[in-house]
Amino acid sequence: MISFFKKPLHYILTGSFSVVFAACYGAPMNLENPKLIKATDGNSTPIKGLKVSLFENRLNINEAYTDQDGSVEFYVQQKEMYDYEVTIEDVDGEENGGEFINKDVNVTETSFVEVVLEKKN
Amino acid sequence: MKLKPKIKQSLHSFYKSIEIKEHKLSYLFIEITQKCNLDCLHCGSDCKAEVNHPELTTDSWFKIIDYFEQTYSKSVAFVLTGGEPLMHPDIYKIGRYIKEKGMRWAMVTNGIILNERRLTKLIDSGIYSITLSLDGLKETHNWLRNNKNAFDRANIAMSLLANSNIAFKDIVTCVSPKNLHELPDIANLLIENKIKEWRLFRIFPSGRAKNNKELNLTFEQTQEMLQFIIKSKKAFMAKGLNINLSCEGWLPMQTDLKVRDQPFFCRAGVSIASILSDGTITGCTNNHEGFHVGNILKDNFSVVWENRFDIFRKREWLAKTDCKNCKHFKQCNGSSIHLWEMGDKKPKFCYEVDLTVS
């Protein structure tokens, strides 16, 4: 229950929900605020095997494939100066529920987004 | 939201108390080797080209990664450190193994052997974040790194990194009396190279730097470094470079938020743990031996994490130190663990009180 206060507290202190830190002589990591993207078809069925590319200010910074739940997760810097967009591509044709139309989604303002993909005719 | 520093300080203390109570492991250093291709004057681990103790094998690291995947959340991030992690012949295998388990990994490097081919292999192995050391302009960096080619190699590595699609990348600079006045020029060099994040450190008074006064900033010089950040943070941010003080050293909130994006919180043993190359379990890699709390070769990590990390979290041992009489004690709570040797009466350095005159 008390953990519920953590994120609002952090926002009040830093103006950001994002907890990015680099421990001592370590590399920076974002410990909070993943961008969770879930892809489903028109019947709410998760789509596995979609290629999801993450763009930070239009630079491709990461890519991953959706799992059994149709989900991928990215961790980003989440600062005011960054804009985040994902492109979702069906790269396996008819496998995993059919062939779907690619989609671009801006995820700057959200940490979770469910994307419904339309099937190709 | 504009709040008075005292209120912010209280809220931050509350925030820290929640984090300490939860002590959710999020960040794991694995020191894959102590071998290093440099012989830096300021090395906190006293690393050399050869190591005199047995190191964990690649298979052992795989088992450790399996253990953390099964025991903790996949949100635990691994930071491969050393020594120079690129000296480990299986760094790509270890990184890829972490990535294939669905977890993130990062690396800290001196950049000496980071070329395009190696960077491509790191990216192919799923690396998420890289930190590169740059300790001054050419002469100063080469002096501190004890190698006449160190700056040129780091410069090449910096350019490669800046143009790569790695999610997080930053430059760290160990500030010493020799490079203190170069900071504006270093900032401009980073901007020229399109680097966006820069962290400044004092040199840790440990390892080879322990008794080398030539390397350690005095209290006044440290204040000068803080003033540099305070005065130039906005101007450099406008040019695309974000400057931060490292996570070392408690500061009053009104100063802290001028030099760091996030207020000071020593997370060693709270959300950070380390496994050293001989299996030692501790908080951060540079914590003194008195804070080594187990060994992965004979201890169950989660049992150690739950039962032996109170010296990091509760810090009752501070009651026997001079800090208990300080007016900042309640907020500071002993500052950074790595500034202490167990049994000492005061930390190796304090950002708020000049210990040489107190």
C-alpha cells in the first residue's frame, strides 16, 4: 500500500516519473516507466512475433518481438526533450494469426498502450 | 510543483524509507574481470593486466544469470564492469545470454579497444546502455590514464557511441585538480561529438587513488566543481548536453537539485548489489571490504540480500561515528557507503562539511 506513494513522491521531487540512475561508476538505467506495448487483433487475441521498433526523436534505438501475450517492453530515458514512437510490423506473413497491416504509434505520453492491428485483405 | 527545500527534503526522506523497506533489487553489477588494458593512476580497484586471484568462469556467470532470472523480476538490469569488461573474451556471450533471458545489460568502458567491429558485436548482443570514461583533454586524460594513446582512442569510441543507436549512453569524467579548469572545454568537446549526457565524479579515495593527494579534489575545489555545474547546467542543456553530478555525496536539497536531476540517494544494498570477479557479494563494486557480505560461490544470494544488507539499509553503525553529531545527520545518514571504511569515525570525504578542519 505504502508503495503507492512512491511514484507521486518521485514526480513531486523531480518533475518526472522516470527513475533513471547510474550507480556510482555504473551505466545509466531506467528503473521505472517501461513502455509496454501490447498488440492484438480485432478479437482481442494477442499477436505474437510482431517486430516492434522504438524511435527516440526519430532515431531507431531498440527493437524487439512481441511474445505470447502480444507484448514487448522497452525502458527509455523519458525526458521532456525526447519523443517516442513505435512502429509495429508483421514480419512473419501468415504465421501467428494472419498477416496484419503495419502501424505507427506515438508512446511519449503513455507507459502502456494496446494497439489493435487490422488484417490485410 | 514549487515546494520549499525543507518540504522536499522531508518528502525525499519518506520516499527513501519506502525504497529501503521494499529493497527491491533492480540493478546488479557483475565484475566479469579485474583485468584491464590500462594502468590508471586513479583506479579504485587497483586493476592490472593480470589478475592474481581466480575469477568466476563464463559458465558460472551463466548460472548466476539463470539464478537472477528465476529468483528476481526480469526488470533487474545487469551492468558489466571490471577491470575493463571488453578484456573478457566472452563478454558478448554473457551479454547475449542476459538479453535472451529477457533482461537488460549495460557496460562501463575506457574505450581503448572499442572500435566499430566490437561496438557492432555489443549491439548485436543486445547491449542497452554504455558509459565511456573521458577524464580530460588530451594531456590530462593521458596522464590520468597513464597511456599516451588513451585520449585518441576514447575520442574515437565517443564518436562511435554518439552515432550508434544504443538507448542510453553517457560520458563520465573523474574530476581532479588537473582537469577542474578544463571542464568547460570538455563540455564543448562533448557537444561537438553530439553527446547528450555527462556525469562528473570526484575520484574515489580508494585503490591506487587512496593516498594520492594529487588526484583528490579538496573541499574548496569540490565546491568549485559544484559551482561549475550550477552555473553552466542550463546553458549547456540549451546546447543539448545534460550535466549531472554523480550519485556520490549527500547535499542539502536546495543545492542537490541544482546539480543532479534526481536527489541524492545511495542505493547500494537498497536496489543495487554487486558480484565481484571472485564471487564476493556487496552493494556497489567500490565498497570497502567491511561491506562485503557474502560470496556467490557458497551463499544463496537472496538469503544474503534479505539478511546481511542491514549495514547498507539501517546504518546503525553510524551511531558510533562523528557523523551522529552533525546537524545534517538525519537527512544525510552517512552519505555514500563507498566513502566509508568500517570502523572509521568519519567518511573519506563530505560534500557539506570540510572534514579537514572539523
